[in-house]
Amino acid sequence: MSIRTIELREPVLTRNNDIAARVRHRLEEAGVVAYNLVSSPGSGKTSLLECTLKDLGKDLGIAVITGDVQTQNDAERLSLYTPRLVQAVVTGGACHLDAAQIEAALESILLEETDLLCVENVGNLVCPAGWDLGEAAKVVIFSVTEGEDKPLKYPKMFRQARVAILNKIDLLPFVPFDLERAVEFAREINPELRFFFTSALTGEGMLEWYDFLKAQVSAVRPRPLLPV
Amino acid sequence: MSIRTIELREPVLTRNNDIAARVRHRLEEAGVVAYNLVSSPGSGKTSLLECTLKDLGKDLGIAVITGDVQTQNDAERLSLYTPRLVQAVVTGGACHLDAAQIEAALESILLEETDLLCVENVGNLVCPAGWDLGEAAKVVIFSVTEGEDKPLKYPKMFRQARVAILNKIDLLPFVPFDLERAVEFAREINPELRFFFTSALTGEGMLEWYDFLKAQVSAVRPRPLLPV
């Protein structure tokens, strides 16, 4: 949206933040850890979630809300990997999810059976940065087939995220991508960023991501988890 | 932006369309072919433009306007490949370029020396679809490291584009990407779409893209072009 629209959007954003606070409170009360997965289109959010559901779904109760501009493709893909409901939100052209959509989607999710809620946002590195969904943290995903300077070009998103996943590392031998520089750029924007290096295709680095998720869930809801 | 903001945005969009019509008229009068390059972040817009400037810059007068949320990185990269001005527009957080920014940028471009204007929009497959910049056509770029279903997931963009570039085809042996299916999905959304298959890294398919650009320029401004 253009800079000229910012004033008009203020009341909408304020209302969004109120709803997000309500969603956050509800999730915290229920002991659910919620992550808002943001990335450009094609960085591999859905593939990462497929693996996570397949490998971690037997240890954790994982609920998923997918946001898509037009199709329910992501939700359909993910449904193959979990017996649980995958809640699809079609934004009908809008470029990000908002907190009201999450609040509505929560109605269909059994929070008492849920340890982890993954929200797959619309593929877009700009707009979702401005919209709090009530998540515990944003996870920004980018891939080695993109430029190393993505953190500098989309600083708001990298500043707001607590976790960064650099995906598709299986393609590193075939692309001119400088991994150290990418991490350096990201840390320049956000020194606190926790990094994971993954390939959803080969499984490389996924165990570290799973261990992180299990630790986060354990911290919120202290009960024994089955080993993976 | 959320669906709730659409009514507020109407006057802004109407104003944008008026400016875009003015820009289009001015470019047509000057015999300049203008393309609006849209894609997700990381699909390779800047690399494609680097090659195009390097290989075609001696035959065509190519002007470039780059839109970036925060940095001038793309403009700086492209400046290395052309003695001409590369006009950078930093949107300051906004998720797309608008026609007023193009109209302002045209003030710095010598239209009488320009055959081809390439506008590199902000990396975003959603928002730029709604904003006419006064271009002759939108060129949508996506890459084989993204999902084949991008056209179905971002139909507005693929419907509005006249040209599609499928980039990074050098990576086809290493990714689970079905090229035929991608083209099929795109044609489902927009049967008129003209396709190019390129690798800005290896140069594969770039000649077809250059021939297309030269033919478009010749059609508008009939004068002899030097062979590449």
C-alpha cells in the first residue's frame, strides 16, 4: 500500500492489535505456543510444515492455520500429513493475515489438545510484518536461492522475527549464495535472531528445528514429551 | 492490507489510475516501451536486469527504475552494468510502487534517448498487481525453486501480466519442479501469457528474451537495431 494510505489504516491497525492481544492471552492461557511463519512466496514454508507435521506430529499436538490469497492448496497439502484439522483462511486478495482471521480460525481448533500452533502467513515479506496475529513469535523463512541481502531489503520483517530459518541448503553447491554474509546481514538488523539452517527436501538441519520447538512447548506446558 | 481497508483505498487507487494514464501517454508519445517487472522476492529480477543491461545495453537505450522497500541495493547493482542513470525509488516500507513515483522518476530520465524502460517493482506477488504504473505490460517472473502452483496462488498477478519469465532453469535437475505443470497452471489463469524460460546465471534462454524486447522496441520506434 502506498505511504498516503497510512493515516487511513491507523484505526484498522489499532483494532487489529486489540484482537491480537486477546488471541495472545487466549493462547497463553491454553498453554499453546504459536508461531507466525512469514516468508516470500516459494521459500518453502509449506514443505517445512509438511516435514514438521510428519516428524513431530506424533509427539506434539500441532494445529495449523494457513493463509492464502486465493487457493486452499497449502491446507490440502498439509492435511495429508496430519489427522488433525488444518484451518484454511483464504484472504480473497489481501496480502497478509490479520488477528480477526486467527481469532475466527481458533473456534475450529481444540486448544486443549494443542501444544503448538503454526500459522502459515501469506507469502509476502512486506505486509505481514505490520500485523500482529497474537503469536508468541514470528519465524522468518528465506532460502539460499534468494539474495543474501533479503534481511537488509526487508528489515522490518527481520527485526520483528525472533527466529530465522534459512531453507533449501541442499542447493548451496549450485547457487552463488554466501551463507555467512546472509547471517551477518540478518544479525546487523536483528542481533537476537536465532538461526536454523534446513533443507525440507533432504531433512538436513530439521532435527535442530524440532528440538527447538519441543523445548519451547516444554517450557510452556511442562509434561514429558516422547522422544522423536 | 485487510479486506476492511478496501473502501478507504478506492480514492487512492482512482488517483493512481489517473496518474498512470498520464505516464502511459507520455511514454507512448516518446516511443518508449515500458515493462513493469513483478515477482516474489528472490526470483531473480535484478540478475535478469543485470544481464539485460550488459548484453542489450549497447543496442537499446535502456532506462531502469528500481523500487525497493528500504535499500538502494538493486539500483547500485544495476549501475555497474550501464553508464545510464538507474533511478532508485525507496518506498519506505510500502509494498509496491505507485504511478506518482514513476511520474516523478521520469523527470530524471532522458526519454528521447530511451527505447526501453524497465521498472523493477518491489518483490511482492500480491500488492503490485493492483497498481497500474503506466507500463505497456507487466512481466511476472518466478523461478523453479518456487512451487509450480504460484500462478494459482497469485492469480491476479498472472492474469494481469502479458509475459511470464520462468527463471533459474539451471536448477531444474536439483529441484522437484514440474515445468509443464507450472506452464499449464499459468495458462489456466491466463491463456495469452507469453513464456520465456531463462537462467540469468548461465545465460540459457536469455537470447529469446532479448529478441522479444528488440522486436517490441522496433514495433514502436521503427529504426534499425544493431545485431547483438
